Amino acid sequence: MKTKIFMVDDDVELTIEVGKLLKKQGYEFESVNSIAEANDEWQNYQPNIILLDLRLPDGEGTEFLHTVKSTLPEIPVVMMSGHGQIHHAVEAMLKGAENFLTKPVEPDHLLLVLEKMVERQRLLSRSRVLELEVADKPKMIIGASKAMQDLVDVCHRAAQSNSTILVNGDTGTGKHLIAHFIHQNSPRKEFPFVYVNCATLSESLLESDLFGHEKGAFTGAHAAKAGRVEVAEGGTLFLDEIGEIPIALQAKILHFIEYGEFQRVGSTVNRSADTRIISATNRNLEAEVKEGNFREDLFYRLNVIQVRIPPLRERREDISPLLDYFIEKYSLQLGKPSQQLADSTRGKLQNYSWPGNIRELENSIERAVVLSTSRVLGDADFPFLGRPVDSAVSDLFNPRPLQEAVNEFKRRFIMELLQQTSGNQTEAARVLDIQRTYLNRLIKELNVKDEG
């Protein structure tokens, strides 16, 4: 994204000259010739840096400097003046200017000043993003609702034990974040936190990934390799999508949980690791046990402590802080001035069902911040707000066989999601927390048509 320079100067020839210079160097450039014009234009332009003349036809440049600094203090302002007295520079710096240049402006010096400011902004923005992620990540977990406060209380207490923990929650509720939160609040926090998505690998590859393999154990095994249970020694192994593990491998995981022992693929030597297991699923494992898809003994070993993450629809008071968090996050990442939500839009977003939970909310905010040309995000920035919901689903409740109704709901849900992601199946699969190949199969089986 190009850096946007906004110049306020009544010397028209100078603004044309500076504009040509900066555009040649890859900057975007806009100029006005008075404080009145500047007041009308600067926020719409959303500049990254402002060049401001000290004396203008309708007032002192420091007046506009005060306006900028009281509205968006993070935007650097460079004052310029043909009157090179030291006291002018001192006065401008005291009022918030980042630099002071004397006229005639030396092109190379101007470019150097701007280059340093751009780099400083880039580093500051990156630093603020990292600080925001570190400092505010708990907010994505904790929230203000009683449901989330109760959840965090359970997580704090569970973190102090070595018991296995099963995290349940709808797609996109943040199961990975909860698992990491438990690890970070446990005595194991100085040791590794290792993540495995059990749905992404075949049975043979998953066993090798978890328990490691010996040289020559299978084609391509040119060297021995430690598995993730060994890599996580002393720390936590997080098994996401635990319900996808094949029955045969479930027995080996159960043995490891009970005895801390395992064998690498291609070996008969017993190894051991002190690794705490946290697992997660959005499936009903009790139902899977009844259907014979999941071992009952493994379910009980995984489910010593159960943590359920409530979906956003059950904790709507957390939606507004999450909206603000993600707006700030993506504004910083994109180097945009902080954007705001229109009050009416905020209300609609708080009442929206958010079937994809935090993941869907984050994706929606990212899209809005990237595409919006205004500092205020409104209904138009969230296309799904304009689509009627009741009329789209009312006929789902017509009497019919259960499986037929379920398939119809799946079809419409996927169709709606594809509209929200502009037909991007990779993004839709990420929101649904399934593999793209599986989504593609569902689209064919359910005869889903992308009407977006």
C-alpha cells in the first residue's frame, strides 16, 4: 500500500513540484491551499503524513496542526516555512510537529525526512500490532460476559493440574486460543506448546507425526524423526479435531495417555514423554461413541476436564469489544487511521447470529477495513447485513424426513458462506474449519450453487 502525503501550502507552484517529485518516488499525493480546504479534505484522504506550511492565507498552520493532533495524534506532521527562525521550529515541535523544514525545500532532504518517517511508522505499526496481539489476546478469550468469565475461571483451575482437558465448541469459537491460554497459565508454560490438526493427515502420516518414525520405516523415511509427543516434552500437546482420528490410532493415543509410553513407527522400543494432552472437537463425541466411531475408553480419558466455549450468540455482550479489537488490529496492519463503526451498524452486528463465531467476525472486519474508503464503517461494508434471514430459512421447517432437512440446511448454509467469501472456497473452508477437498465434495453432493 502506497504512503499517502497530504500537503497544505498556498504556493501552488511548490505543491505541483513536490507532487511530481513524490509521485515519481511511489508516494500518493494530494494538496490544498488553505486551512479551510484542509479541514474539509484531510480526513477523507486519510493521509499517512502531512506537509504543512506555517503561514497560510486564512490563518497559522499551527491551527491546523492542533486540529490534526487532537483528532488523530498518530499522523506525523512536517511543518514548512520560508521564515527559518529557530523559534518557529521550536514552537511547531512543542505543538506536536515531528519535523520542521525551511523553504526552499531541498528535494533530497525532503525525501530523506519522509523515508525516515515511513520507516518509523512501519516499525511503530508493527510494534503496536505485536503489543496489541500480546496484550489483548486474553480479551478475545475472556470477554465481559459471565459465561466467558466462568470459562476462564475453569481454565485457570484446570491449568494447575496434569489432567487431560477436552475443549468443546462450535466452529470458530477459538478452541486453539483456549488451549494455549491453559498452557500459558500452567506450570508447563516454559516448555513447548505443540499443535496438531488431526483432520489434515492420513492415518499413517498422523501416527508418524505424533509418535515419530525410524529410518527406513516407510518410503521416504531417510532419517529417524522425533514425533510431536517428544517435541512437546515437559509441555502441552494440543490435538485439534480429535474426533477425526481413526479407530486403530485411537488405541495408541489411549496407551500414551495412560502410561506416557509410545513407539515410533518402525520400532519396537518403548519410549516415554512427560507431555500434557489437551484435545478439542466440534463434534459430539458421546454420539460418536454410541455410533462406534470413537472409543469409549479414550473418550473418558480425554474428558477428565471438559471445557465448553460458548458461541457468540450466547454472549452477545462480548461482540462489541471484539469488533473494536479487530478494527484496531487491521487498521494498524494496513497503516490506516483508526476506523470506527456507525452506531446503527454496531447494533446490527451485535444482533447478527455469527454462525462462524470469532473467525467469521474477524474475517468480516478484515474485509471491511481493507475495502472501506471511509473512516466510519457502515452497513454497506458488511454485505450480509442487507440479506434477509427469515425468508431464506422459513421453509426449512416444512414437514419432511430429518436427513433431507439437514442436507437442505447444509446446502443453504454453504451457499450463504460462499456469497460472503465471494465464491472463495479456500476461505469458506477455513471459516468452516474443514479441508477444502471436503468442502468441494459437499458442494457437489448437495448441489450447492454459488449465487454470489
